[in-house]
Amino acid sequence: PIYTFGVYLQEVFLPAVAPKWKASTRMTTEPRMIHHLVPAFGDSLLQQTTREQMQAFLNQKALTSSRSVVDHLRWDLKSIFKMAQSEGFVPFNPAAALYTPACQPEGEKRVLTPAQIRQALGVLESRDRLIFRLAVFEGLRPGEILALRLSDVFDKHIEIVRRVYKGTFDTPKGRKGKRTARKAALSPGTVMDLALWRSCLLRADPEDLLFPSERNTALSRDNLWNRGLKPKLETIGLEWATFQVLRRTNASLGRKAKVDDKVSADQRGHGLGVSMEVYSHSDLEQKSEAVKRLESEVIQ
């Protein structure tokens, strides 16, 4: 059969590959492909979609989008045509040589200072303070925090065996085919806040959620942020401290405290490369100390 790009994407490619994706991947990848790629290439014949057309599309997206978005779209196009080539619908993969052009510069990667963390802990209420702690000190993702059940909580650690994304429970994020469940240690202050919060819960069945909604379902990440954390943080000028900032803060302060990089990455549940390249950021004080030490090695 001769397919248009849009028909092949929605009737062949997605039904074939989507079952292999986690629920959270499907919820982001499918809408991205349909929203961006179908308007641009949907009516074009698959065999007549050229590398030049796709590169021009990426170049245009780069004018208004971040590198992450353009990178994902490039990956999408390469995957679609790789499968089309393997099935004989196109003679070669025209997307193989696509590249990501210069994109909109990313904003400053901010992290919280110890003083700002103490400020935040002082204004947040019990539940939100505990969630904030689990993100900053324990380095947990919001989906992992909101998926915790009482049976996952132990004296000095918690077990991360699932996550929740837009109401759908799934295995924790990690490398495909690898065991992604892990044990995360708890700081003494978090242990105390956990005990206080558990004493306030009306239900104590092991399978009950640690942070249930009023309907005893998993809390929505967006509702938690918009109704709980953000209004309180706004009062002290920290409304920019999103969950991504909290995770970055955990990595950056861990390095500054000379926590072993591998231990820190294992606690957060990702690879060492991601820890070093994405989450950890050195502040000016650390850089200043580095150049002083370097100079002292040369000039005695």
C-alpha cells in the first residue's frame, strides 16, 4: 500500500510501537507526534517526504522551541522512517541524517540555597512540607512520591516500586529491561515528619496511599503544586521552585556536600551520567574554591 505520512503514523506506526511504551511515554509521545508532525507532513506521501523538508521543519521549530522539543521531534521522525524502511514502504530512511539546529536558549537552571530551603519548610503545611522534603532531601520524583503506599514506608527507608502519571500507575522510571524498583534512604528530619503525617491519616491499611486525595485516589501533581505548594512558596518569593528545581537542588547540594556521585545517583534512581550532566550544577563558591586550589598547586 501507498501511505500518506499521517495515515502511516496513526494506523501503522503508533499501533505497532505504542504497546512497548510506558503509559507516561504514550501520554507525551503520541500527542507530540500528532500535534507537531501531522500538520506538517500528514498529507504528504510517505515516499515523497524528503530530508530537506524535514530539516526545514526542524529549523523552523528551533526558532520558537527548546532543544529538548526539537530533539524529540528529530527522534520521532527517525523512528517513523526507520520502521517504514524496515517494512519496505520507503527505499531508505530520509530522516537518518537529520540534525538538531541551534534552538532557543534555555533559561537559567536555578537551585535552592540552604537558606531558601529552610524558608520553604517554615511556610509549608504538614503534608506539603513532607512532600517537599522527599523531593529535596531524598531526591524523589513527584510521581514516585504520590504513588507511595503505607506498605512502602519503613523505619529508615522507603521502597520505590511504582510511580503515578496522570492517574495511571506504572513501574518507576529507568532503563528498559532493567529492574527499576529501589530503596531510598530517609533523612532523620523526614522520618520525624513522616511519623507526624501518618498519625494524621484516617486510614491505615498497608495498601492505602501515603498521600491520598479526598476520594482516596492518587493526588494530581498539578493540583498539588497549584493548590498546595505554589501559593505558600509565593509568599516568600520561591514560586519558581518547581519539582524539577527541587530535584536539581538535591543533586547540586549533594555534590557540594561531597556525597559520592554514584550513591547520590542511585538514591535518585538514574544513571551517573544524567546526574552529572543534567541535575548537578556547581555554584560560584565551588568554582572559586576550584580555581584557588588549582592556583595553589602551581604557585606555592
